[in-house]
Amino acid sequence: MIKYFDIFAGIGGFRSGLEKAGGFKCVGYCEIDKYAKKAYETLYDTENEVYYDDARKIDPNELPDLDLICGGFPCQSFSIAGKRGGFDDARGTLFFEIARIAAVKKPKYLLLENVPGLLSHNCLSFARRAGRLRPSSVHWMIALALHGRYDVVWEVLNSADFGRAELRQYPNPEKECILSDFIEKSVPEKYCLSQTQIQKLLSKEFPERKETESTPLRD
């Protein structure tokens, strides 16, 4: 039985997969969002598991024995949908909380998730901190942060290939994107609103315009 700690747990994406795989036992979890925590505890039996609301407050020495740390550390500072502050954004530095805990607990495995933007992000601030002259890649970034204790393997996965009704890809991550890059050019009629439906939506959103838009002008 592989014992794991679920950090940045959200509503339990990692836990759901590990439970389906079988052979894993959760010893604790960490999630700062109170609504995500409520959902997590509704979906899973967390009795006798340790809980932390903030990864920065975790004392590794107080954690139970574990073989695996899993989690999706905050992605906002790496995503091309954001400002891409990287490690200059406080949310981006939360990755190092995983490294801090791993340095003490020394789990055999780490299973981490983030956005593809992590691969193309110019981690210049981290490179300077590490004494490198050039921006880092995700491979040496993780390897160096974890002090070379782990062999790092990464892969970009498309959720649409696993039965999810979404395609989270962008036209070109190196260029600025606009709305028209995402809108499908040809959509079946059944997915379109009728003029009547549009008028109903507008009348609810802008009730003061209802009479003006629905009543013909008189000479």
C-alpha cells in the first residue's frame, strides 16, 4: 500500500485517480480554499487524516510516514492566460513548499501537475537564484529544487484524449491570443440561440431596454 499526502488538493482530482487505480492510502491533505475543502470532505472519507489549510504552515516532521506526495501547485503565475509572473509571483513560489517537505520526508515518488505554460515560461528569476546565466527549463528547475534526489520525467497530456469534453489548447502559446482564435467558425444550428431566446436574455439583463427594443418605432 502506497501512502500519500495530497497537497494543493482542490476537490480531489489526484485522489480520485489514485482511488480508482487502487493500492493507495491517503494520510493527509492540504487545501486553502474553504469551498474546495468542503467538497473534498464530502467526496472522500477523511477521518483520521491530517489536514492543513496552508502549505507554508506544514511542519514536515509532524506529517505521517508517506511514500508519495501528489498535487497540482498553483498555475496562475505560469499560465499564458495570466501575467506569467513566475517565481516573482508569490503563488509561483508555492512549488518550493513541496520541495521543502520532500527534503525532510524523502518520499519515494512525487506526482505533480501544472499547465503547459510552465514549459515555455522564462524562469529568469529562478535561474539567477540558482546561479545559472540562462533561463531554466522545467526539467532542471525541478531537479535542482529537489536537490537531485529524483529522476524527473514530464509529459504534456490533453484531457480530451481521456474522455473529457474539453480541449485546453491554444493556437500559439508564444503569441498574444484573441477571442476569435478560440471561437469555432462552423457550429451546428442546435447550439445557437434563436432570436427569441436572445431577446429574452437581453430583457432580463437590461429590463429598461426591453420596451425600446421590442416595440416598433412610430412615425
